[in-house]
Amino acid sequence: MASLKALKLRIGSVKSTQKITKAMKMVAAAKLRRAQEAAQAGRPYAERLEGVMASLASRVGASSTAPRLLAGTGRDQVHLLVVATSERGLAGAFNTNIVRAARRTAEELRAQGKTVRFYFAGKKGRVLRRFYPDAVMGDHDLSQVKTVGFGDAQAIATDLIARYEAGEFDVAHLFFSKFVSALVQEPTERQIIPVPLASAGAAGAAASDAVVEYEPSEEAILAELLPRNIAVQLFRALQENAASEQGSRMNAMDNATRNAGDMINRLSIQYNRTRQAAITTELVEIISGAEAL
């Protein structure tokens, strides 16, 4: 049985931890509001841009004049998995779910005989190095970024497009966590390079009812639009991640605070019982000594 001093020290330690987790919960809640507003404000533009691009892509199709970012390299052998995670932990299963989804896709592609490479945007995704030490193609450092901006996403997009043009990979998949609510964050996978013609045609079908003429030409506009769309989709993923991270951290810290409270109650009961037992023992010894006299 633990001594009274040890129990008292442990209760004090748990109380200190509870103060920290409660403070972290409040900070995450404040950051969540701003991150949620940013993520929701960016969705309409990203979706509309993707719809316009899809309308153009459905017209061009896989023709010989189509931009390479749309037509592809003609191969489907090397797949690049862009894993967007956070720079910090203590966010529940937020990072774990993204990494797990990336690993699942990687194993499926390898089972099909494909070559898998990884590109990290966030420190916590680097855990995949343990499982695929020779498959890391790139790592974009976001450790100094406090608030994600479009410039960060554009830098990643520029690097990815340069690697794609150099023939380092054939298909790129983006992994991030879509923010649904403070309690729900969905790990999401999306192909960003090249643009899937199937989804492009489906998205462009809704816009095909209106007669639209593009100037100078669909191919020329796509050549300018596709790189920007990749940057916008990456920016949207980073914004969704920022909101999902704070929501997951807020829930994790709330659970930690509650668990700390339960532990304090249990330790307090144990402390009181041990203290009462010690007092009872001392009284028995005093009474026994008095009777002996």
C-alpha cells in the first residue's frame, strides 16, 4: 500500500496535469473557432474552381493537346502519397487516422505491383519513415508556420508539379482530415495529379447545361488553371487539417481533464482510507499501551 506522502505527491501531480490539460482545451477551443471559419470560408471557392476546371477538362478529355497535368504521363506505375498532418501532437487520433489511411492505400498499391513514394507536409506524418524508410521523396517543413497561408500551399504545389514534370511520379494522392464538426473529423484521400477524367466529367456535367465559350481555348486556360487548382486544393486540405487538429485536440484535452478528475477522486478516497487506517492504528497502540500500564 502506498504511503500517505506518496499519495499526496501523486494527487498534487495529477492536479497540475489537470490544470495543463484544461488550459490546452481552452486554447484549442479558441483556435478552433478561427480555424473553422477559415476552412468553411475557403470551401466555396475551392469547390467552384474545381467545378470550372472539371467543365473544361470534360471538353478537352484525353486529347493529345491536353495539358500533362490533365492527360497524365501515360503510365500508372509510381504513386506519390502526399500526407498532410500537424506539426504537434496531443491531438487525439487526428494524425494517427491520416497516417493509417495512407498506409492502407500504400499497401493496396503495393499489392497491385505499384511503386509507392511519400511526400510529407507536417512533422507527424514522418512516422511513416519507420515502415517505408526508402520510399520518402520529399518533406515540406511547416514547423515555423503559425497560421497556414496560401503561399505555403503554393510552395508545396510548385514542388510537386516540378517533380511531376521531371518524371519522378505518375500519380499523386493527397491525404488530409476533412473537418465535419468539433467531434467528427474524416480522413480523406483525393487524387490531385493528374486530374481524374471520370470525376472531371461527372463534375462538369452539371455545368454542361449552360452554353459557355472559352477564350482563348480550353487547353490554354487549363494550362494556367490546373497548377492553381492544385495549390487551391492543397490550401483547402491544410485549412481542413487546421480545424480538424484543433477540434481533435479540444476533445482529447477534455477527456484528459475528466480522466484526471476521476483519478484525483480515486486517489483522494485511497488517501483518506490510508490516513484513517493510520489514525486507527495509532489509537489502538495508545490504548494498548495505557492498558499495559
